[in-house]
Amino acid sequence: MKRTTSFTLLILSLLFSHFIIFSFKLSEGFESIGFKFQLFPLLAFTEHHSGNQFLTSSIIGYILFAVFLLTNFMRAIAATPKSFYIALILCVASILFELYSFVCEYTGNDSGRYLRIGFPLFVLCYYVFNAIYKGETMQFREDNVARNEKHGK
């Protein structure tokens, strides 16, 4: 995957997992609560009762993070395996948590559990991104220097 495509995927992941939130309910059919732009909290988790008696679209961002990680699998393993595995585990766990919340809401057992891990997951994936594309950027600069020297610039 190209550097710009990967970076775009990361930015979209951050937007949909953290900043742009679409809230809805499923317990009595689909009921839209609305869109909101959210800055805080940067990290939050509530497994039991809370005032958030609705679901959010943050799973879309988590899925985009998973797409980023899986499309860069081989390069990430070579560049920074520990960070990659941590990011992958957090990403899969957040997707599973959101799916569990969907099932609980659909069956009417939702007590307001939520997980907000979009920003920390972005930071970790950005670290993986930098590790993957660091050498490629350096190679690009070295190619430009060699080309300029060849043409006498």
C-alpha cells in the first residue's frame, strides 16, 4: 500500500473512531440519536452502567484501523513487530467489544457500556506507520540526490 493511501486510511480511522460520532439505538428498531463532534475523552471505558444508553458508529473507525494493519501486515512485522501486535490486539478487542455492545443493545440488555480508544489506537498505528515508511522516505530522498548528482544539479 502506498504511503499516502495508508496515511489517508489512518486519518479516516481517527475521524470515525474518535471525532465524528453517529449515535443510534437498536432495541426498538433503528432510532437515530444524531451526529456529534467529540474531542474528549481521549480514552474511556465503562463496562457497566452509564448514562450512554445508545450505540455509536466508532466501530467503523476500528474496522478502518484493522484494514490499515492488515494491508501493511508484512511490512509492519518486519519494521516493528511488538507495536504491530499490540495495535492489532487492541483493534480486534475494540471491534469485539463494539459487536458485543451491538448484540446487547439489540436484545435489550444494554446498560450503557462503551469504549473510547480511537485516539490511543491512532497514536499506536501512527507509530507503526512511521516505522513502516521511514525507510521508504529515506530511499526516496537518496534517489532524488543520486538523480540530481547524475544530472549535475
